[in-house]
Amino acid sequence: MTHDTASVPSPCIDVCRMNAATGWCEGCLRTIDEIAGWSSFDDTRKHAVWDAIEARHTQLLTAQRERP
């Protein structure tokens, strides 16, 4: 992910449902700790969360492709 110096937007899309199997919100793919801490995270930490979200999205897409 390319990181710019602008304010880091929240990944929240107002679909707030935690998936018990993954521990991620089904809307934004963040953990409950990432959601709770977002407003206090500095930009470096927020970018790290976005990087993790991208990895989780890839992981979910791969798992979907592997299903029969």
C-alpha cells in the first residue's frame, strides 16, 4: 500500500457485524481492538491497519476461490 501524508480515512463502511470465525468486522475487516483504538492511533498505526485489511481481503478472496 502506498502511504501519503493526507489524513488516514477510517475503513468503516457502517456494516458493523463481527464474524466469530475470523474475529473481523464483516464490513471493514478490522478486529475489535483495531475498531476500538482507531481514534487514538497515529497515522503510522492506521496505515498498518489498512495494510492488514488488504491482506485479510486477499485471504478471504483466496479462500472463496478454493471452495468447491
